[in-house]
Amino acid sequence: MDADALTDARRTEWERLDELSRARLDGAGVDELVVRYRAASADLAELKTSVGDSPQGAYLSTILVRARLRLTGASDSILTQMARFFRLQLPAALYQLRWTTLVIAVSFLAVVVGTAAWIASDPALVATLGPPDALEQYAEESFTGYYTENPAATFMGMVWTNNAWITMQCVLFGITGIWPIYVLVQNAISTGITGAIMASYDKADLMVLYILPHGMLELTCIFVAAAAGLHMFWAWVAPGHRSRGEALAEQGRGLATVAIGLVFALLLAGLVEGFVTGWSLPWPVKIGIGAAALAVFLIYMLVIGGRAYRQGETGDLLEYESGTARLVTG
């Protein structure tokens, strides 16, 4: 076959394909693009078979590459994806957990206060927690010493790792519906017992002062992780109009989005605990720093997240990234 003759015969069709690849298309235009793409692909195969590599074949290959990208789309750059993740996907995913997070927070605090009040009100119950001298040493020295016995950077790494482990449990085993609740109740009772010991030696105010700076954001992150895990469980129990597999896949992708975001939030909480809580700063300054960290998180979750959610974001991947779950007609 004469490559020049084929090029002369098909040039108008190839140019039309190139034009469609650059234009804004309606339904008929897309259909025409597909038809011309197939025809041009056949022409390229014929050129390759007949004459091998040739300038005509290279020219047609360029047109076909552009047409293929128009049909299949091209993924965004990593910077664009990161910007969309932090600006839209992550805040929208957090926003959808707001009410569950609130319920968990209120329930957690109720268990903490209830446990502390119950034990502290009965000296016999306090006595079951350990020898009086050991409890006194804990209230007078060990509780506050915990925040200063290690270098700030080392301590920050320790608490970040510990909190990440608790969060990971809520996320990974959330589908059980039991494990997040177990983790929360266990930590609430433990905190309540600590509160009872501190209250028994008139140190309850000191405990609050040491927990507030970092605890406001730290506990909120744990509540969010538990909420995300329970949403995963609910997607399995009540998938709605979706199949159970589709519901779990969609919720699981949103869960992964939340988990990534919590890594950064817990890092901030760890920095506050490591470098602020144990420092010799005025308590109003410490609490103010902790409140500011929490405020940043809540603004990101509720204000920015609410705006993204109203724009249609759900925290899930784009359809191009996750694939079309189900095609419907009509």
C-alpha cells in the first residue's frame, strides 16, 4: 500500500477526528468521535502492516493519542489531587460524621464524670484502687510527672503513636460495631478512675488543667475515628438502595479519607501535649493554645466541610478514580 495515497484519501477524516478531539462535544459529537477513532485506528494498523514506521503513521498516532485521551480522560496531577483532597474530600468526609461525633463525645464525658463521681463518693471504692500511699503519690507526683519525665520530642512521638493506635483500632474494627464502643468505654472508665483518684486528694482541678490543652483536640480525633468506624458498621447493616458490597466500598473509601486526615490532626494534638502541656507556661496560655487547635479542626470540619458537602462532595473518590459502580438507563 502507498502510505502517501492512503494519507491523501483519509486526510479529511483524520483532520475531522483531530478537530473533534479538541472541541466541546454533545452526544452526537461523542458518537462521531468514537466512530472516527475506530476508523483511524484501522488505518494506522494498515499503515503499520504495510510500511512499518513512517511519518504518516507517526502523524496519525499523534491524532489518535489525543482522541484516546479525550475519550478516556486523563488523571489529574498529584498536586491537583492533593489540593482537592484537603480542600474538598477530607472536610466533606469529616462533616458527615458531625452528629455521630457529638453523640459519642457527650456519651464519653457522661461515662467519665459518672465513673469519677461514683468512685470518689465512696472511700471504700477508692481504697480498692490501691494502697493509700501509692494513690497519694500518683495524685501528687506521678500524674503530672508523666508529662515531663521524657524530652518533649520523645514524649510527643509516644503520645502520637499511642493515639494513632487507638484511632486505628476504631477505624479497622469499626465494621464490627462493637470494638469502637469497647475502646471508648474502656478509655472513659480509665479516665474516670484517674479523676476519682485525683478528686480524692483534692487534685481534680489540676487534672483538668493538664488534660484540657491537648485533650480537647486529641479526644475529638478519637471520637471522629469511632464515628467513622460505626458508620462503616451501619453501611454493612443498612446499605439502603445499594448492594452491601457497594455500600461498604463507598463507606470504606470515605473511612480511608478520614483516617489520613486524622494522622495530621493527631500530630497537632501530640505537638500540643509534648511541647505545651508540660511546659511552665501560664495555664490560660496553655488552654488557649489547645482551644485554638480544636477551633482550627472544628472550623475545617464544620465550616469548610459543610461548604464542600453542599457542593456535592461526599469524601469518596471521583468516579474516574473509583470506577462506575453501576450503570443505569433512563
